[in-house]
Amino acid sequence: MNPEQIEVRKQKGVEIAKTSRITKTEKGWTVPFTKREWGLFGH
């Protein structure tokens, strides 16, 4: 992944954090993939 792609991903993460509910669970973090889908990111 090149630096430009990394920056785009960072910006998307910032927008998700500003506008969505992110929850920490025992298994990791639940974050939205889209407005209708949720995923779990482990440690």
C-alpha cells in the first residue's frame, strides 16, 4: 500500500469515528463497514 492509499484510509477512519458508533468488545472493536453492515476487528 502506498502512502496516498494509507492517507485515504486514515481519512475514512476519521470520518467513521466522527459519525458512527464504535464499540469495544472482549473480542475487538465493532465498526460499520457501510450504513447497513457492521464488522468486528480483533486485536
